Amino acid sequence: MPHRGRELGARPMSQTYDPNHPEHGQGYAAGPGFAGGAGYPGGPYGAGFASEPPPPPPPRRKHKRGLILTGALALAAGAAAGGLIGGLNRVPAGTATATSKTVLSASQIAERVDPALVDIVSTDGYQQATAAGTGIVLTSNGEVLTNNHVIEGATSIKVTDVGNGRTYTATVVGYDASDDVAVIQLQNASGLTTASLGDSSTVHTGDSVVALGNAGGKGGTPSAAAGTVTGLNQSITASDELAGTSEQLTDLIQTNADIQPGDSGGSLVNAYGQVIGMDTAASSGYQFQGQSSQTQAFAIPINKAMAIVKQIEAGTTSASVHIGATAFLGLQIAGQNSGGLGGFGGQNGASGVTVAGTVSGSPAAKAGLVQGDVITAIDGQSVSTAEDIPHALVKHHPGDSISITWLDQSGQSHTATVTLATGPAA
């Protein structure tokens, strides 16, 4: 299975092959899974669990260490603990990036769009690692759109605004791990240049686009990669190569723009300087039936991303959208090397998720869970894959009490009630 990469923003992903779309193949996601930064070696996951590193990805995959890992699950659930809860006070932009009525060159687009981008550096305090990605400024007081995989698992987030060069601390307002969208809030920010958003429903195959972001996690002037739209409504499977987990992303814009690790969360812009998508994943040099292909990258349509942003701003929690600080369980989940994260059998053939360890002092540790135990249910909901754990926790917040059911190594069943702590993002 294709892997996601911890990006300095770039994440490896695989696209579901469709014979009607010869471009389909394996890819990486941009953002902390896709572009820029120093990747996490593995750490607390969004659902509040960690994973062991799996084997290195195949050579053909574009993976760059030091980039933010793209991925919906991060060891530390709830990066940027203390994120705002509820609706935001949307402050009108003092200055928005300019758009044009005539077609612009890549350099002209970059000049207009760069000031509304930010460089994001996420730190995983549990693993003592950092990753980098990109964000799009939505309000002059510092509301920023980015990929969930850019900030998931982070215990702290630092953001540098390209427009004014200042660095801010950020908190997580909310995220949708299933659609890889997150909103963060810069602290004490004002007067920021905001992005001019376009209408992604008007995008067509063959349209010229430019992808901008923090390629390689280098910071400074964003990179600009020109290309065209090569497909619409695309579906891919994004996998976290460190955790051995994966997620499905749908309705994506496909492009041949050379998106790099660290670009995740950056802008995909049309020829008039309007943001029509958010860079999320990419691949290059893959082969299908002996035929090599050029770079293929994917972006979340801006209309879809903004619909999720509005839900987060309204403070509306759902099965996939989490508002505010992330609940932390403190589980470490066995990685692919030690049995895999996907629905494998536990003791006595039971289906569940094997525990590799727990974070000292965490709710899981206090409940008595140890290495080798197999979790079978969270809050009364059966679990058989690593992804099931954060999905079961997404509706919960720090301070909530939930039940955990597991089998110990002798096959005996246990159930305990724990109080969730505050953890890393997503």
C-alpha cells in the first residue's frame, strides 16, 4: 500500500486506479504529509495514540524526511492543545491579495498570492521531532486554513506569516481528519494579508494553475510550480508510512504541477490569482504497466475546504469534524513492522488493535493497558483497525469519560472507564 510521508509538509498517497484515468497512480500528499518540514519519526496520534515506524517506502515514492508527515492519525491527539472552541469572530481583511481580469504569469501570481501564505512548523514533544507545511490566511486576525496532516500530532505550532515576516504561536480551532482539513488561529495577530478565494466549481481540465507553498520546509519565499489541471473529482488512498494507517480522500483536483513535501496546505491558484484548491498530495516517476508518468498532484477544492471551515467556525461537531482541544488517550499502536495496524487478529483470534505501549501517566497507562494487549472497543464502539480509534474519539473532548475494552495476553477481557486528557492535535 502506498504510504503517507511525514512532511515538512508532504505525504505519500496512492490513487485508486481507474482505467478511464491513465494518470492514476501512487502519490504523496502535500502538507505535513505533503510538503516541507522535518518529518516526525512517529508519535502520538490524533486519536491519542502512537505508532512504530514501518519499513521505508519504495524508492519510486517521493518521501522527504524533515517534512511534515501527512496523515490523519497522529500519536498525539489534539495538537496545539487549547484550541479555540465555538465560532470565531471573523475580522474583515484589511488587505486581500489582488486578482486580475487578465491571465497572469507564474511570477505575477506568486507576487500577488505569497503575502497570504504562512509557513507552519509543528513540533511533536512526545517524539522530539518537527515537521513543516503551509497555510492559507483567511482573516486579517490570523485564521488559517491548512491540511489536518500538517498539524496532527503536534504539541506546539509555530507559524510565520509570509506577508509580514512575523512568527506566531497557533492553536487548533478544529479539524476534519477524514477530509484532511484543519483551521488554526494565530495568537495576537492583526492586519494580515488574506487570500482571494476563487470558485472551484468553475475549474476545468486543461486550466492553467500554479501551486505555491513551503516546498522542502525551507521557509522564506514560497516556491511556485506551474502546471495544468489534469483531472477532476479524483479519489486517492493516503497512507501514513510511519503509522501504517490510511485514509480515503475524494473529489480532488488533479494537476501536473510539481508539488513537493512541505507544500501541503498551500495554494493551488488559477491564472487570475484566485485560490481554487489546497495542495494536499503528489507523486512522481511512478509506473503503471511498464509506462512511466510525470508528476501527479492533488488538491482539495477550495469550495469543499471552505464548507468545512464554516462548520468549524460555527462550532458544529460531527462524525468527522472535531472542535477545540483534542482528547488524548495515550496509546501507542503496533506499527506495520510488528503486525500491522489494519484489522489483525489478537489473542484467541479476536479482532482488535494491538497495543505497542502507553505514554507514561496517560489515561491508557492508568487504566492498566500494557504492550501486547488487544483493544476491541472504545466507548462501546468496536475497533479493528488503527483508524477506528481516532474515529471513536473525534466527538470527545478532554475531561470526557469513556470506556475501553481489551483482551490481555492470556485472553482475558477487561473494561475500564477513563477520563480523557488534553493531547496533541488530531
